[in-house]
Amino acid sequence: MNKKVYVTRRLPTSVMKLLGNICEYDVNPEERLATREELINAAKNYAAMITMLNDNIDAEVINAAGPDLKLIANYGVGFNNIDVKAANAKGIYVSNTPDVLTDATADLAWTLIFAAARRVIECDNLVRTGTFEWAPKFMLGYDVTGKTLGIIGAGRIGENLGKKAALGFNMKVLYYGRHSSPALEAVGGSRVGLEELLERSDFVSIHVPLTPETRHLIGAEELSKMKPDGILINTSRGPVVDEKALADALSRHVIAGAGLDVYENEPEVEPVLKKLQNVVLMPHVGTGTFDTRKNMGILVIKNIEAVFAGHEPVNMVRVK
């Protein structure tokens, strides 16, 4: 049985060593995205592919798959880069890496909340490029403790963020989601409609997957419902927010600020956003800690081991 794996980008050294202990593998030797031809070739000739969030594994790639391809193991919790239905139709499993990245991503949302609220980037730039003198109205920002946090999407990461908000910062937590969240309600969280959440929250943090229903979930109309001193945080997927509408809202001070780790057309960013001082921009590093990236790799390997042993992957992705 073919048990050879193709890796589209080199993973942490410790993970590559673990992978080499269970199978043969080939890896894209360059620090760039795998080309279209490389993806199609991998689908034709390997038993498993380890893919990244920017690898477009669409129906064309999947339909090129040879009889040996058993698993597309995505290195990340999101899987909107993979046509899961097409894969399943060909009997190919798709897996992801949930849970192990929950804390890191929620923590980055906190980083963006505080950086935007307290104008950390502006302050840093001021100190590095000029002089400063304390004054009563100098570089004023917004309090976080005791304020209202609105969470859009009450999955693992949203729940993690909400619990930290309520227990660590005495925040009132509102959430909007398809289902009620006992975890959030246990710390005083309230499930509300999207419009009410936007109107009442001081901070709005997005934690939904990218689906046809969530694309541009936050646009000009939704932003207009936020408080003038409200701050929007997005660590989920870029296209959930209409980036041009956000840039316009920030430019006209419809809302006070934003913190973004994801973008609508990555790696490109709406040019207007780059010119604004009231938005904090980070390069999609929600899972970017040493421990988290290693643990994601270990989970990928567990999924591969399960499939090579004749079982379903540990973290199999299912879509309706």
C-alpha cells in the first residue's frame, strides 16, 4: 500500500521528524505556495497530502486524484480552502486540527482588543520616531475591564474568549450563534440577535467559519449599527468582513477602531486600511506560537496514522 505523503509547506522541524518516523514524505522545498501543477501531481501520486490554508484544493485538484489518495490533512482548523464535498464523493477523507489552536487564537484576539483600545501601535511609533510629553488628553484610549464584549460565533474559540472576558476582565458577554452556548451562559453570557449585539457591544469579536452564509456578514449596514466608540476584531476569516466597507467606516469614524489578523484577499490588504492609524494589522498569525504550531502538526500526524491504519481520521471534516 502506498503510504507516501506530500507536504505543501515545511512544518516545524520536530513535526517533520515525527512524520518521517511513520512514513515516507516529500515536501515543497521552497518557502512559497505549492503551484497548481504541484498540487495536481501530489493528488495523483500520494496517499495523503498535508495542506495549508492558502492551498486551493478545489474540484480540479481532487478530480485529478489517483486511486491511492486517501486523505487531505489540513494544517489548521479552517477548511474553506478544500472542496470537501468533491473529496468525499471520491472517497477521500478531509481532516483538520481543532482544539489545539483555541487558546492561541483567542489570545491573539485579546492582543488585538488591547492594541486597538489602548492605541499600542500609534504609541510605539510615536516613541520610536519622535518625542513625547505626558498631558491629561495625551493618546487617550478605551477601557476594556467592565465593558461589553460581543462575540459572533460561539464555537471553541468564541467560548474561550468569552470565558476569559467574563472571569478575567469582568466584562459583560453577549453572543450571536446558531446554537446556545452553556459555557458562555455559565459565566453570565447572553445569546442575542446580531443587530442587538452590534448595538450594545463596546468590542465585537468575530469567530465564525467562512461559508456562503457568513461571507460579508459584517458590511456597511452592520458597521453603522455599532457604537461610535466601538472596536471590531476579526481573527476568523477575512471575507466575513467587507473590507472596503470597514475601511470606509474607519475613515469616517463610524466606529473607533479595528484589529485584524485576516483579510478578504490575502495576502493583499485593502490599501486604505494600511494608511489608517485606528486599525491594528497582523499577518494571519492567530496560531503563531511555537507550541501551537507543533501541536497542530502532531494532530495532523495522528490523522494520517489513523487513515493508514484503515480508520477514519481523528478529526474528520464533514459537510452537509
